[in-house]
Amino acid sequence: MISCFAFTSFGLISFDGKMRKKLLWIFAGFAFIFYSAILFAEENNVILSIIRIASCSIFYAIGAYYLFFNKNKYKFSIILSGVLLLYSIFQLFRAVNIYQLGESYVFLQNSTFNNWFLIISVLVISAISIGYIMLLKEVDQKTILRKNKIIEQDKHKLEALNQTQNKLFSIIAHDLRSPFNNILCLSELLSEKVAVTENSESEEFVDLINTTAKNTLSLLDNLLNWAKSQTGELGFSPEKIKLSKVIHHIIELKMSQAKAKNISLHFSPIDEIELSTDKNILGTILRNLISNAIKFTNPGGHIELVTTTDEHRVEISINDNGVGMTEDTIRKIFDLTTNVTLPGTANENGSGLGLVLCKEFVEKLGGHLWVESELGKGSNFKFTLPLNISKPELAKSA
């Protein structure tokens, strides 16, 4: 009796986490009828036995119905349903047999049918126990397969998105950079022509076009490099370079930007330093740090680059006498989530990406970047790089 209630309750509450309300109402209704019938026939043992057996038969039949018509159609739920249905029919035959015996019925005495009932009941209980274990295992396996299918679909979607992303990078790297390079070349040519005509107003507008194009191209480069860095697609090609040569090249590129604000860029290396690193990544770091120094230095100011070295590493500092920063700003400038985008001394705009990119690139090269600054007294950005770095070391530091 207890097992039939427990089994049916468990079946109706369900192994797939959904409660069958209609079947539960039927179950509750039959339970009420069953207990009411017991109260009316409490003094008649034969009728009590018939009521109990018939009730078990009905409750098992409800469980069989639920398992058979379950929408997931698990193999073991159908097998269990068949076992329960046969056992339910067997219980009804047993109830009829007891009714025919009447008062002469005594449980487990002088009845082959009762002996068979015990044997069949033990087999059914064993089968139900094993069947439910196998059913739960089958549910787990189907759940895993379903989740794996979802994961596979998500994987295909991610691959499609990745292809779209790569296409976007390609557009940024080639289709967008090329027109800006053309604009830069044309604006420089136009600037030279305007300088000959001595038209100061035209020269001012042309210089503005040139500066805007350079800033936009720099932003595109930063976006492309940062995106490559985040997706692990940033190439790394270490080579022996002379540091002073790389720095002089970057200063030449930034000289027009500095002249526009009458800022002096000074670099006088004491010793020739050679190191093994990625020339392009180092150039990106220097270009962004020098641009940042120019942006926050007042017109007429100066920026100085200093390099020092020991047996293992080189230290490069970009020191300006600009507006400086508070400690709170220093804590935020290397964090992209804070989105610190302060205007420059000539109201230059920025994305806040340059310094974040510099920090990531320095770390990828096996170095460390920090800043020393005081409000109103300028800033000194410093970073160290190992004199020699290999690809395994790069992967480890990244």
C-alpha cells in the first residue's frame, strides 16, 4: 500500500521536473474515495482487502498511464508502464478472487493464488526499482545529448560570428586605413602648397584636416590592435633592434603634432641600446605614450624621453611638464571599464583606449608599465622591457 502511494506520487510529481496537475487531482480524488471506503467497511475484512487491492490497482494504473503518455517517450518509461499495467490487471483479478472466496479468505493460507501474488509482487517491485534507476539514467543521457546539441549549435554560431569579426578586422585594417592614408598624404601636400602662398587661414584649416586624419587613423590602429590582442590574433615577431632608431622614427611621426602646439620633443640617448623584441608592438606603445604626453602638455611645453638599462632590462620614460593627474585618475586610466576620456589642453578628444592598449602590449612583451604624476606638475610614464624575449616567454607573460 505504502509503496503504491509512494511510487505513484513520485511518478506524478515527475522525473523531468514538471507536475501533472490533472493527474494529481485524479490521484487525490481516488485517495479520498479509498479512505472513505475504508471508514464505511472497517468491520468487514474481506471488503477492506478488496478496497485496498482495487485502490492499489487504480493507483498503479494512473502511474502506468502517465509513464506511457509522457511526451519524451523514454524507452524505460514505456517498459515501466507495461509492467505497472500488467500488475494493475493482476491486482484486479486478485480482488475478484478474494470476492469469490468471501469469508473463507485468509491471507497467505491455503491459496496458490496468494503464493503467486507474493512471487509476482517481489518480481514487480524489483523490476520497478531497476527500471526507475535505468529510466533516470536514460533521462540523464538524453539531457546530456540535448545540452551537447545546444553547445554544438552555439559553437557554429560563435564560429560564424568569429568569421564576421575577422571580416570586420580586415575591413578596418585595409579598406578603412587606405583612404585615411590617402587623406594624410593629400593634406600634407596641400599644407606644403598653402605654406608657399602665405595664407595663414588656409594653412590653419589644412593643418586641422591633417591632424584630424592622423588622430582618426591612430584611433583605427588602436582599435584594430586592441581587438587582435583580445582575440589572441596579435602577431609577435621578435627581432634585434636598436632602441634609439625606433624612438627617433616615432618622434619624427609625432613632430608635426608637437609643433602644432609648439611643444619640444627631446631625446638624447647616452648609450646605444640593443634589445630583442617586436618592433611594431614597441612602436605602437611609444606612439600612444608620446601622443598622450602631447595631448596633456600645454602649448610651449616640453617632453623628454629617457632610456636606461641594466644587464637584463631597459627602462623607457616619457616625461612631460603638462597638467598632471590626481591619484584617483591614475587608478582609472589603465582600466577600460572606467572609460576615462579627459580632453587635452587644446580640447583634443580621445577614446581612452590608448593607455589601456599600452599596458596590455607592455605586459605581452614581458614588461611593466606605470606612471608617476602630480596635478599641475606633469606626468612621467615609465615602462620596462626585457633585453631578450622569446615566444614561449611571451605566451607565459600573456
